[in-house]
Amino acid sequence: MKTIHDILKLGDPRLYQSCEPVLQSELPQVSEWTQQLHEAMKDIRRVYGF
């Protein structure tokens, strides 16, 4: 199963797919998702030195 920490590389066709809209019922989760994305970016910087 893919997680937020599975970073897609350039050329992956999934990067060109449109996402589903965020539902009203999902709005309380947005801040958690944002934090998870922030952690994923920190992982990228640590691994790749960016």
C-alpha cells in the first residue's frame, strides 16, 4: 500500500492524474495531511540532501 511518504518521481504517469476534490466531511483531516506532507518533504531533504 502506498503512503504519503512514497514520493513519485518525474515521469510517473500518476503525476498527471487529477485528484478527487476534498469532501466537506474530510476538512477536519486537512491539517493532519498537511503535517504528513511536511514530514515527507523533510524525509526527502534528509535522504537527497536538498
